[in-house]
Amino acid sequence: MKPILQLYRGYANEEELIVMGHVFKRMYDYDFQKRNLKNAKSIINQFRIKTIQNFDVYLKYGNQEIHTKTLDDGHFKFCIPFENETHFGWMNYDVSIKYNSETITSKGSFIHPHTGKLGIISDIDDTFLISHTQNIFRKIYILLFKNVNDRKVFKDVVAHYQALSSAGRKNKEEVNAFFYISSSEWNLYRFIVQFTKIHHLPRAVILLKDIKRGITDFFMSGRGNHDHKFDKIKHVLEFYPNLKYILLGDDSQHDPVLYERICKIFPVTVIAVYIRQTGKKQKEEVKKIMKNLETLDVSVCYFKESSQAIEHSKSIGIIK
């Protein structure tokens, strides 16, 4: 069976380029038009994949062909010196694998942000994508029986994110560094990309949890330990140390606690934290965290409607 190559969006600073992907032995297409039981089967199939470990992978970069091998879970990652410092924005890269006498090549993209001041990091589920994370049975039902075209965003969230993406930019072609960092697994990458395209959310680098390779893992999707989110956010802030960051999340899981930890480690880097209220009432423990963040000179907004977040961003001069 011919191996399958899946690439993800990468990112570069002035010194380093990072691109990544997976090599699969078995992978199922996600049909974005299927509904009800057909959609459920399509989603579950995303967790029935099989990866290939220690498989040769080649990155074409400039005049070089750089070689690495996949990790135990089929994941590969190239971290290499970046020398193309005169080009900015989204750029393409090529990765190839070899099977018998055939070379299989796939084209991905990475961003080298224009010089700017802001970086935006957002959670996904219940931050912009309505997922009902607090109710595991409802969350699974929606994931199974609502296809990507039927899933919804919160009102006004797209306007807020688009404004943040272009904040401080005079040229429409230039955008701020934008990351979606979630506890969803790489299995759902194509779903997330398609959803953000449908709703015209900013094009972003997407960093997800380690891939799962079994149907039983589907029912634990997005749950468990969230330290990987902390590690990935920390990595982004260290990778682009000269930016001021806005963190967006919700109160359904651990975003407030994670963001508080980040703000304590990067006391001059995070300028604003936005937490969406997902229940009928604000949570006392979240309100306590937000008050503590204010003592670190972080501007905070614990909001129910995105219109409130927009007004807050205007009031502190992030957007106009």
C-alpha cells in the first residue's frame, strides 16, 4: 500500500524554519459534505489511521534536499536554519517521500511574519468553534452528526479575529502572527482548516495534540492532560520573543490556569487575555485568576459575547 504524506502549516523567524507533518500507512478522506451517519463514519475513520515510523522524509529548501525520518507515531519535524530573510508572509515548501521507484511530493506552506508588534494565540473549541466541551455527550454527538458545514462560530467572533489579525497593519497583505493551539488531536487538522476557511477566520499556524491511532481514542478526543498546550504556547513566545501577545480562550477547561502560568513566566510579553464565558454564570475561580493577571499589568476581558471583547480591544487601543 502506497504511503500517504500529510503536511501542516509551518513558521519561521529570522533564524529558523519549522515545518512538520505525518506519514501514514492508512488514512481516510474526510468528506465535508457527508451528513448524519455518513459524517459519523467519516469522523471516526480519522482515528483509524495507521502511521509509519522511521520512514525517510525529504525537505526541499532552496538548493538543498534535507533528509530526516519519522518518529514512532509517524510525525516528522524539520527545524533548520532560515536564510530567506528578505521574504515575508506565507510561502510554500515541498516535502517528499519515496516508495519503491516513485517519489511522492506534497506542497505545504509556512509563514514568515512581516515585522510587527502583535502575536495572537487562540484556543479552538468553545473559544471560536461552538463545541459544548463541558458536556462530553453533547460534544461527541455534535462532532459525529454535524458536518463541518453545519458547525457554528460564536456571533461576532470572526470580526474580532479579523481585526486582531490586521491590527497595526497599514498594508492589507501584511498580517500578524496568528496561532490556533488546541487540545484537539492532529487527526482533526483537516476539519479545523476547512472550518476556518468556511468562516473566513484568519489563516493561522495550527498546533495540536499528538495523533491518536484507535477508535477508543476518539471518545477521549480533546480531553486529558493539557500541558502540551502550555508547552506549545511557551515555545511560540520564545520563538517570536519581540512580539506582544494576546491570548484567547474559554472557561470550559484549563485555559485560564494555563494562561496565568504563561503570564507569570513572560511578565512583559502578554498584554491581554480574553476568556469566553461558556456557562450561564461566570466562574469564581476564573474571576480570581483574571484579577490576579491585572496585578501583572495584563489587560483582561471575561466575556459572554464577542461584541464585549471587541469593545475591550478598542478601549485598550489594540484595534480601531
